[in-house]
Amino acid sequence: MTDQELKQEILKLKKEKNTVILGHYYQRHEIQELSDYVGDSLALARQAQQATADIIVFCGVHFMAETAKILNPSRKVLLPDMEASCSLAESCKADEFAAFKAQHPGHMVISYVNCSAEIKALSDLICTSGNAEQLVRSLPEDQKIIFAPDRNLGSYINQITGRQMVLWNGVCTVHDAMQAEAILKLKAENPDAPVVAHPECNAALLKVADFIGSTKAMLDYIKKSPSRRFIVATETGILYQMKKENPGKEFITLRDDRSCACDDCAYMKLNTLEKLYRCLSDEKPEILMSNEMIEAARRPIERMLEMSRQLGLVK
């Protein structure tokens, strides 16, 4: 089938099977076009809670589909490609992290949502790149904390809050590979363009950024900014939404420098129109988890949502 035929069949199956398609910001643009909702992983999982669909197709990576299942245990949750993993989630194995946790008694465990269900189940609180700072600041200053799995995000939060959280040594290989030198070169060539960066980037790059924030925060910043050009330090999939929301603005990436092609997540791009069609047609691959794992992983997520409500971060 042609892409257009695939799109038509996907829309037909979606309607017939009462399905909601969730697309992450880093997905291929054609996947984002077909998605009922586009956003970051947690926002999409929460959106699924509010939908009336029988089937949830999560076009993202494995941990995101897991989170959707954790928050929607009675729904059938599908992932177009079960091989769509995440370097950050893979950098933190449950058995190794359990041993690390045991070495730091008395520490509260805060885990970034970009982790497996097993790591969530070992955590006391989940955070996102958008609420990590506020959640950490809300805790008593003498509270000892382990932060996992992203050392770059944890280091950034330590820096801006003055905390001394113990950090698990994991990274998103896409964001960590982006180099400050390449950004500085682009900045010199484009002095009118602010640098917007995701906090999963390494510390050297974050030091030269003009704005640091989650994917949603970057989108909001660009929309409100009077600048017409921006240097973007995050996964390239976000450019589709940036251009869609800001048709008169220009976006420069590390790829434009020709010294780096590191800003593309191969895992995120595994989901294709063909795989989405087959996923809907066959109703698989399906995310399956035990009730015990769902409940254990759900508790720290619910704690985050409750704290976020108390802090006025969500309604």
C-alpha cells in the first residue's frame, strides 16, 4: 500500500475499533499527523485516562506504553514496535538499581519517568523534566535523595536547587552526545538565535543554552519569544510541532552544522505507518504486565500527580 492508502486504512481501523492513537513529540511527522493527541510521555498517558477508547495505541517507546498501561490497567495498550526501547531506560537495570538503592539506606528514590516499570516500582516518587525542580524543592532540605536514571537531569536539578542528590549513572545517548562546541559554533554563526536545550543534555551544553526546559516548555518558550530564529538542542522529531505552531520562525539544529548527526533517536523512529497499520489490524504487540507490577509502579506516579496538584503544577 502507498502511504496515503495506509493512512486511510489506519483511520478506518481506528474508528471501527474505538481506538485512540497517542503520538510522542519525537515520532515521525506522518505518525504525529495521524495521532489524536501529541505530547510528552506522561501527558499522553494522562490523556489516555480521559479518553473513552477501548484500545490505546502508543506511538512512542516501550516505557511510555508501559506508563499508559499502568495508568489504564483495564485498557488494551498497543505499541507498534516492541523493539522501540530507550537508551536511558536501558541504562538502569532493575537488579543493579536495587543493589545501588540498598547501598544508600535512608534515601528517598526519585525516578525520572523515562524508566522501566520495574524501576518505577523501586521508586518513591516519579518526576518529569517539567516538574522535577518543583518536586525536589518541595521536599525537606535534610531529605536524602537518590535520583535515577538520568545523571544529566539530576545534575542540573542539583545545580539549580543546591541539593546533593545521589545520581544513578545513566544518560539518554541522543541528548548526551550533543556537544557544546558544536552549539557554540552555530551560535557564533547565528548570533540572533537563542539556544533552547533539553535538561537531558550534558552539563557543558546546558551552560551555553539560553533556555533549558522540557519539550513542552521549549514549545511554549518559542511561541512566546519575539525571536524569529532558534538553535534547538533536542531530538529532531520536535521540529514538526515547532514549525507547525510557529510557521514564521526558523529552527537550526546540530545537523545543520554537518559535524553531528546525533540528534535523531533511532528507537523513536522505529514506529512507521506500516507498523501502525499492522498493530491496529492485528491488535498486537500488546503491553502485558502483572497486576502486582502495575500497582507497585502506579504508587509513585500517583504520588507525583498528587504533589503536582498540591503545588499547583496541574489541575
